[in-house]
Amino acid sequence: MSRDDGQGPPDGVHTDRPVSARVWNYWLGGKDHYDVDREAGEKVARHVPGIAAAARGDRLFLGRCVRYLAGQEGVRQFLDIGTGLPTADNTHEIAQRVAPQARIVYVDNDPLVLAHARALLMSTPEGATSYIDADVRDPGKILREAAATLNLGEPVALMMLAILHLIADDDQVRRILREFVDALPSGSYLAISHACTDVEATRVAVRTWNDSDTPHPVKPRSRAEITRFFDGLELVEPGVVSCSRWRYEPNPWGEPEEIMTFGGLARKP
């Protein structure tokens, strides 16, 4: 099943070019995508057969981060920026299974994501979820609106998964991160996942994606560059690694294969 169901897209949703959130949803096995997204997704997959596994690996990284934060670290507030289309095990579902009172704010600026988030991202009675229609480049607006749901005087987990590689300007990324981190109290956390040039498949995938006439070109960065985004924070072991290898569960087959996105989690001292 897909969004091409004869009913037409929701208002404000354009289907003339592939959109990263919808292609990501396609790779994750979701149903919220259009022909143009599937064509772009298949084009990348032909050149990089592991792209769907990378998308799923990034999603599993989200789950391990949230469980660690809500469980071991006792974090009860999450600000998830660049939410993407709802699929299995969203941030609030994972956090509220551990702590039903957890409060989650989602942020995205895609009209299709907005429509689905409002319909599907339902909180437990003890906790709260809300959605902000905003661009990551405007931290001030996001923080002001997030304060209606979150207590920004208490620790917050800032989740920025697969979003910073959509911003090409390194100085702008650092400015965005500085504004967010400076506004959060000691004991808050920053989680990042990012396309990594240390993996050859990433370079192939990005070239193919950026040639697809997408409105959301990707700028991958090296592991060292991604690590520098955590400057001033205390990285949680094992640091910045392939998302598939971040605190993975031991198994008889050894270390998981490296994937195209690298990730890390760090605490604000």
C-alpha cells in the first residue's frame, strides 16, 4: 500500500520531486510515499544495496539511545527534531514503555509528517507528546514552543537523527547546535546520527541521491567531523561509531556490519 491511493496528497504536499522523509519511510517498509519517492529510493538501492539496512540501522540506534536515556539515565524529556514519518517504535513509544510519564516534543516541517504526527503520535495518559511545525534552522522558535510541553530547566534529550547532513554549511550546523545546547541545562543529552564519508557506500549513495532532483540534498561528513559536533560535551561510550555498532546487543555472530550512518550520544556537563 502507498499514498498513491487515488485520494491525492494532503494540502501542501508536493509529489513532483522525491522528499527525504518519504524515501526514508519507503526504505523502512512504510506506506507513506509516492511514485517519485519509490523511484528515487530504488535508484539509490540499485547502486547501494545496503541502503535499506542503513535506514533500519539508524532506526535501531534511535531505539537503543532512547532506552538507555530513559532507563539507565532517567531522562524524562525528549526533543526529537527531524522526526520523519511515524513508523514502528517512535521516540515516545520507546520512552513511555520505560517511563510512562515521559514527555516528548516532535519537530518537523514536512506537511505529510505533520498530518500523520497529529493523528498517530498519541501519548500515555501520564506523559505528553506534542508536535511543532518548524525548521531546524530556527532553534529559537523550536525552544519557545517546546517549553509549552517540556520543562527546559530539567534535563532534555535532544535527538537529531539523520537531519544535520541536510545542512551543507558547517558553520550553520555548529550555530544550530550551540543555540540548542546552550539553552538546555546540565545533565541534558545530544544524540546525532549522520551520513559518514568514512564508508564508501555512503559516498555512492549520496551522489545518487543528490542527482535525483531532490529538494533535500545530503552533505555527508567524516567521523572526525561528526565527532566535532559534540565539542564541549561528554561522549557516552563507545563514542561516534557506525550506528549499527553503538551499544549493540552481543550475539554469536560478532560485531554487526558497518553501515552508512554514524552516531553518538553525549551529555552536557
